[in-house]
Amino acid sequence: MAAISFLARMTVKPGREDEFLQLVRTLEEKVNANEPDTLYYRFFRLREDRQYAVMESFADEAAEETHMNSDYLATTAPPLLDCLEGDPPYVREYLDPID
């Protein structure tokens, strides 16, 4: 099975950026320390006001499932999602290799 990769874009509510940044930094640390089959996991600040994105790449569906079912994601996701505006709070853009 091919790697699963995507970019998820999000907008942080006014006044919630510090909280959001603390949560995503902690989440990045946990994912990168505990998920060997997560190939890439990093948040980025976009150039537009309050706009962020996360780039995620997993070796396969099992690796994505491990990530989605982790205790630290279950703990971090609710307050992180509460920092975001919009419905849905983020939009995923899947990235498929050209080859």
C-alpha cells in the first residue's frame, strides 16, 4: 500500500493562537517520538492572518490509523479543534505521487 499524505489547512480563532501553538508543538513532539511509521508530521504558519497547515504523511493506512487512535491525539484534538474556526474546522488536500 502506498503512503498516505495530505495537507490540512485551518484558521485559528482570534486570540487563540498562543494556545493553538502550544497544543500543536506538543502534538508534533508526541507524534514524532512515538510513531515510527509516520513519515512526516509538521505544522506550518501560512502567510495569511491566522492561517496554518499541517503536513502529514504515513507509511500506510495502518500508520494513519495508529496516529488517529493514539491517546495523545484523543487528549489534544478537542482543545485544538476548539481553537479553530469554520465548519469544517480544517480542509484536507490529499497528495498523490505522480509516479
